[in-house]
Amino acid sequence: MKLDGKLAIVTGAAAGIGKAIALALASEGADVAIADIQDAKAQAVAKEIEAKGRRALAIHCDVSDSAQVDSMVQQVVQAWGGLDILVNNAAIIAPGLFWELSDDDWHKIIRTNLNSVFFCSRAAARVMISQGRGGQIVSMSSIHATLSEPSAGPYTAAKGGIEAFSRTMATELAPYKIRVNCVAPGATYSELTTPMYTESVKQSLFERVPMKEIAQTEWIAAGVVFLVSDDARYITGQVLTIDGGYVMDGSLPGAKYWTE
């Protein structure tokens, strides 16, 4: 297995893409801590991981609170003796035109989506540096770090910030053999997003996305497994976009470019 014996933390792993990542890491041999505020769901994911023969911890943690993050990382280190992998996945979104948002709306999303990456990565990096055996940090971005998503200003700002900050972390941590990368999913089925994929939305997506599919969470998780494995040993400071070609395709759906 690619990750046999590795010790991992996945934030926001009680559901959706985070859950898929936690299970995928465990399937490749990692022990996984689920850091989430959804206690019952986190415990359920932990049981699924243990059923795979790996160790699991479900830790209540609000990743927007640096003290809770530091405590969570220390719990993992105390329980298992170290840390090799951090996946920053936790995120929230609240729709609204930017000029209609309150200060609290803005700060809540930035704290949860961007500040959390700083808090978790700082705590993890300190452990990984002291261990002297390297490590991997992967943060979940989005295609909307590149593409506009109307009524999601704080979310897109946070995702863009994650990518920029990850490049700085990759540079600063490279001497310690700690690699830092991002994964940017496109349209993906999850507990949160599936209700929004109505027939009309799917039709529009399939006209826009060259591969004409909406991703399953497992497809995104596979990219994370790759980045934290030795298969990606020479990759750092990069963004792996998993979107069926959404961002790269500049064609006009249904248009004919040449006359006969």
C-alpha cells in the first residue's frame, strides 16, 4: 500500500469529499484522524476506517479556532506518536452579493476556509519539522479560485488565498522535505451539492464540461492520495485540477467555428 503506516489528519472529514479522502487514505494504509464539528458523523467515519484495519480518531475541532487546532494536532501526536499527512479540507459557503454581505458573513467564511489552512498547516509543520522525516500537506482549493462564482465572493477569495499561501509554504518547507500542494475540484457530487444538480443544471454543465460528467468524491480523493504518496515525491507548490476539463476548455458549447 502506498501509505502504509503513515499518520494523517483530514479536516472536515465527516462527510463529502473529506470523508472520501479519509477513507481513501485508510485504504492505502494510513491511520486517519477526522477533525470535524459533526461529532456523530465523524465517529461513523472513524468506524469505517477501523473496519479497514487502520486506526482512527474522531476529534471535535472548529478549525477556525487556532487553540482548538493546536489541541487537535497534539491529540494526534500524543495518541500515535507523530504526523505525516495533513489534508486541509474543511470549508463552508454562504451565498450573497458581496456588497450585501455583513462583516460577520465575510469573516466567518475567511476564518473557516482560509485562516484554518494557516492554523492547521502551522501546527502540522511544527510537528513535521521536529520529526525530521518530511511530510505532506494538501489543501483543497476549487476551480473557483480561477473562475468567477457569482454570489460567493468570500469563498472564492479564500480559495485563491489558499493557492497563493500554499506556494509560499511549499518554498519555506522544501528544505525539510515537506511538500505542499492543492487539489482544485470542479463539479462534484456530495451530500451538500447533490441537491443543486437539477436536470437543468446538469444539462448546462454537460454542455460546458468536455468530459460531460460530474465527479464522484472518490475521484477527487484519488488525486489527494497521489499527491501525498511517493509517486508525487518531486511535486510541490502545485495545483492539481480535477474538473473534467472545465477550466481549460475555452470553446463555445454548440458553436461551429468553420463554415463549409
